[in-house]
Amino acid sequence: MGARVNSCLPISMRYGQYRYYWVALLVGVTGHQMLLAFTLGWLMFELTGEKLDLAYLGLATATPAIVFNVLGGAMADRFEPKFLVTGSQATSATGVTGLAVLTMLGWVEPWHILVVAGLIGTVQAFDSPSRSSIFPRLVQREHIVNAVAMESIVWNVVRILGPLFAGIIIDRVSIPASMLASAGSFYLLGAVVSVLQLRQRPPAQGQVARQIAAGLRYVREHSVFSIIMMLTFCNSMFGMAYIGLMPVFAKEVLEVGAERIGWLLGAAGIGAITGTVIIGNMKDKHPLGLAILAGAVLYGLGLVLFAFTANLKMYAASMGILVFVGIAHSLYITGGIAAIQSLVPDHLRGRIMGLYGVTWSLGPLSLAFGGPVAEALDSAPWAVAIGAIIIVVVAILVGLFSPQMRSLPVRPDEARRQQYQQVSGQASARAQETGVVER
């Protein structure tokens, strides 16, 4: 019976250690989304009522993550990444618990929120590339794309569960209760990751600066990696503002409460799950590159429609459009992650994912774009629409001028894989000449 049930699971979920990781990730990321996508912004806007303060919150979260992500990637290649994840999760949980206590006592001030956001952003710089280095070591290389899709399902599911849970808890219990639930999920994820049994991987050795330089050279020599990172940068900087501006949409545009905004964000999560399933079921020779570019264009157009309907206070229509937005976003982002993870060699994985994490960590910084634009135009919908148009333009230009991106398949053939490994070897040889040894 057990073998029959196992055979019905997605291929990556047939690995027991990956299943443990996946369930713990589901819990931990739910808490992450509750906190960063909803609770902290709600608390800040409730304290000050200023859109620019949401931008400061985004800056506090994103800036340390951007600064330290590359270093975090080098550490993930140098040390055992599961212990970096454990320490990062415990640190975040402790900071959030302290903020919850201050809020319960009525002592919380905006700068307390900014400090905790900065702490979380800093430890995320070590947590994110470390997690990206862990799960490929729980499955065989030929199953990495499916593992990426399953991990992406977690993030997309919690786009429903996280904001929805946070909105319900805040409305029916309190803001501190939502923060404590997030902290508990962080502790649980760290504890499970600490006991995972990973496939052996020799650690990188040598000077950290030269290790980072080797990762940068590798990305420079492969235009596909650079393009995917640029597209992710556009998503993070210009396409995620609608999430951070949701407190403004709730109070000034749609005129609804926290729970209904939670349902609205959940609609995007439902669509994202659908898009992730599409990516996970693409065949080896399907044009993954075209799917990524089409997803980017459709994502931008969908956000323009959402801004239009929200501005007209059409709540139901806005929810329906966000389902479509979620589908397009998964094709766009999950496809890019799958492409990187399937091509990058193991000994460089932490550094490459650290570099990728810089672009992903800009998500909270979207408020630094969206907040001032919304303030200047006195319109959150216009801020979302302008960012979305930038994404569409960039994706079209990439599609026109990058044949490598257009021709990228789901699973590269052996010749293309060898090409990537060969250049990696050249980079390693140059690194050895300058005193860096990749073992």
C-alpha cells in the first residue's frame, strides 16, 4: 500500500527527506507571508497612516538582503547550508516575538517595526541561498525541475493562506497573535531543516571575495542567467508594489477590511498554483524560455487591468483578474528559477542563487517605487499600472533580442548541459590560478 501511494506522488515528493523539508517549508513560509506580506505593513499603516512609511518598511527589509545576499550565497557553498537556515529562522523568530511583546504592551513605535524588518532582511540574505542549495541535494538532478515546481507551490499556496490567515487573526484576535503565529512557524522550519540528511557536496574553499568573483564570472559568461535575473529584478522592483500597497487599496481604494484584502491576495495565490502546475508538467522539449517571456507580458497586462478595476471599486472583478495575474506570475518567476536550478553546477549553486536572491530580495523595495509614486499621484492604482507597463516593455525587448532565451527548453540536452559545465570548469581553473580551490 505504501509503495502504491508513493507512486501517485509527484516525482520529487517520493524522496522522504524532501517530503519532510516540503511540509516544514509550507509551515514556515506561511508565517513568512503572514508577517511580511501583511502583518507588518498593517501595523505600520495603523500606527502612522502614511504611505511613505510603507516605503520605509520595504527599504528596511530589502536593503540588508540586497547587501548581504551574495555573501550569504558564498557562505552556503562554504558551510553546511542547513545550519545557516536553522540559525536564520531562529533569529527571525526571536525578533518577531520581541516585537509582538512590545505591541501587546502598547509600547510599539514605527522604528521598532523598521528594526525588526531590517533584522529579518539581514538573516534572509543567508537563509534564502542556503535553502536554494538544500533541496537540490534531496533529489536527483533529473528531478530538480519538479522539485522547484513543488517548492514554488508552497510559496503560491501561502499567498492564499498567509495573508488570509493574517487578516482573519488580526480581525478576530489581534496583531500580536498574528506575529506570534509567524514566529512559531519560523522555529519549526529551522528545527526540521537542522536534521535533514543531505547528499554530500564538497565545500568551496579559499578567499570568500574570490569565490564571489567566480560566481559573478559564471553569470557573466551565460547570458541566460543574466536575463533571468534582470526579469526577476523588474518583477521585484516594479511588479510587486500591488502587494505592499494593499493596506492603501483596503482603506482608500476598495474601502474594505483586512479579511477581504486577505481573500483578494489569496485569489492571486490560487492562480499561482495553477501556473506552477503548468510549469511542473511541461515536457522536456517544451519552450520554457518562451513561457517565461509570455508570462512576464501577461503578468504586466493583468496588473494594469487589476489597477483599473480596483480604481472603479469593482472588488469581484479585481479578485478574478488577480487569479489570472497569479497564473502569469508563476510562468514568469517559477520558470526562471527552474531554468537556473537545472543548469547551475552544484559547487556554484549557493553563489548563483545568492546573486539571484539579490534580485528577488528587491520585492519589499517595490514599496520604495510604489509608495512615492502613489503619494505623488495620490493613486495606488496608477503606481501599480506604471510598474506593470515597465515589465511588459522589458519582456518584449528580451524576446526580440535574445534568441538564447527564446530557445531555452525545460530540460537542456546533454550538449547544452556540458557547455555550462565546461565554462564552469574554466572559471574554476582561473580561480585556482588566483588561489581559489573548488573542491
